[in-house]
Amino acid sequence: MAKLQPIGVTLITLGLSLCLTTPTRAEAIAVYEDPSTLTTNPCEAHLPQGLPKIPNSHPLVVRNLYCLSNNANTKFANWVAYTVRDELMDGPKRDRNFRGDPDLPRNATLEDSDYRGAYATLDTNKGHLAPLGSFDAAEDWYTVNYLSNITPQRSALNQGVWGDLEDLEREMAATEPVYVVTGPAYLRDMAPLPGANESHVMPSGFWKIITTSAGSKAYFFDQDTSATEPEQGEISIESLESMIGIDFAENGYGLGGG
């Protein structure tokens, strides 16, 4: 298990020969234990406009395919940022072999076994925040299956309008890179996962900001949404900021946290 690294210390990628069917290890580019003290943006590849600002500092994990802010209290990411590119898509079908994040403490996320019974009891799937389908041609596609990138998501949402929104990102990426930041929301109390043996907070919904050369658009969907089209979830970034308490560079840090 990799330990959190001091601020500014970059992990050196090991020259391992990785088997794409049964990969065992991929270290992060860097892990910042207290990103609130950073003076530069280590996630510029996925968040060129700047990092989201959250009330408390949480470890920031920077990887080739995505960056994430981990919350050990909820057991899920505060946010995940990734870039959808045409050359990273349309690869072979990849396995959903979920595993712990090798660059975070074991208790920073739920374990795979914590999701047992979730579908039968809550009609809930393991949902990727950075979607596997957008990186199936990437050499390090398997890092998307780390449990730090996974949240419990209602099956109807996961396989419905949320999946349609991910399809829309991929369509736009045919002509230009698409920058996405996404995460869970906690707007009402939700029943916990029945098989989990550790404390966690079940998301009540999910949000996303998609940025292209045409600008940025924000979306929000409740876990039990009746929406059938992505446009039905479109909201202003200002409204999203007020709703979830995160300050976004895509809105010029409209909450005043810039």
C-alpha cells in the first residue's frame, strides 16, 4: 500500500511490464496530502481552468487519465476530473475488475465487498465517475476501476440519462478534447449500502460540468431522477455551486473562493 506523499513529491513510475488483462499496479503521478497549500495546478491536463475549491482540504490524486479529490469521511471522491479524447476511445471491451486504490490508505474508500447486496436491495450499481467507456483504448485503462473512482449509483440513472450524458461527451470528443469534472452530491439522507461494514455517506445525486471550446455546461441528476434526456438536468454553474458548496474555476470561482 502506497503512503500519501508529501506535498510536491512526485512518485516515479516503475518500469513494470503490465498485463492489460490482469494488471496489478499503477502508481499515481503524484499524491498531495494537503492541496490547499498548492500554488500551481498539478491537474492542469484535466482542469486547465483551475482546481475546484472545497471547504476542507482532502488528498489530491493525479493520474494520467484523471485527477480526484478523495474524501475518507464519505468514502467517495469529492470530485473527479478527466479529459475525453478521441484516441482513448473505441478500444476492446475492458473488464470491470474493481480494486482498491494503491495510492490511498485502505480506509479512504469502500471495498469491493461493501457493495454486496446493493443491487438486490437498493437497485444500485458501482458507477464510474471517470467512465470506463471513455478510456478503453488507453494503456492504463484499468486505473479507472480503482474504487476511489467508484460511487453507488442507481441502476436506472447509471444505465439511463447519466450514460447518455457520457455518450454525449464521447460524441463531442470526436472533434476536440472534452474536459469534465464530476462528483456526488449529498442533498438528503439516503439508506446506506446494506453490505458495507464501515461508515459511509450515500450520495443523493450526481453533478457534472462539461467544458469545450464552446464553453461550459453544468448538469445535476438526483439518484431517483425521472429525466430521460441529458438536457433535462442542465443547470447554471452558479446554481450547482450553491447546491453542493464547491467553487468552480469554470465560473470564475463564483462563490468568492478564488
